[in-house]
Amino acid sequence: METLKNTLFTEYGGFSDKRIKIKDLNTFNEFFVDGRTKGDIASNKKPFGWLCVMTLTVVTRHQVELVLSGNIPTSPKIEKWITDNLLPLDGTNGGRLSITVTPNNVQLLESLATLIANITMPGARYSVADYKYACPKASNALNLLSRVLKKKWGC
């Protein structure tokens, strides 16, 4: 049976650190799940500032830790969602939001994806110009992660 790490490794094309040649999947457990492409990376090999960086760490076969950092899309509805779900948000260095995801709460990813997508829905006004690119990319990445985890966990 394929492990969660195998599934994530296949779906996301490897671990977050591409310099490491992985022979044993048990030696590393961090994945970039933000949907980044070569066009999202600057010449200094770091993501452009508009990208909401999403790092997923496999804790156990039924628990992962998702960390959003950098340009995290925000709105009053997202701030309420964070408060309602008792999630830790660090506002320093562009922000950092941690979400522990299990089979019991995987729907959090979809609800956050919807809230982020709503920021830039047709006709909506938003004050951060980067959201034009950041919100659709972040929303799509969260929805994909949700589908991958639900399929693996049988939710």
C-alpha cells in the first residue's frame, strides 16, 4: 500500500529541497504544495514576493502540518475564519499561518480555498495588487491538497 509520503512525492514531484537525492522516502518529510512553477521563482532561487508559500510536513500517516507564509491572502472573512478555527497566526515577516490537518478536519482546506478565491472573484475590489496572482494560485493549491489528502485518507 502506498504511503502518504509516496502519494505526496508523486503528486508534487518530490520533496521541498530539490538538491537532495532521496533514496529513502522516510528520510525527508517536507513538501512545497503551493503549485509553484519555474515562473514563480526569481533569479536568486527564492519565490517572488507575491507567492503565498505553502509547506506541508508529514507528521504521521493521518496528520500533516500545513504552513502558509509570505504573501498570505487576507480579508475580514479569512481573519474571522482563523479566529473561529483557533489557528495560530504570526504576523511577523510577512505572516505565517499553521494548520494541522487530519482526516477529521481536511475540509478546512476547502473552506480556506473558497475564502481566498472570493477575494478576487469577478467584480470584487481588493487593495493588494498581488492578489490578482496570489489568490487564484493559493486557492487552487489548497483545493488540490484537499483532494489528494481526501483520496489518500478515504474521506
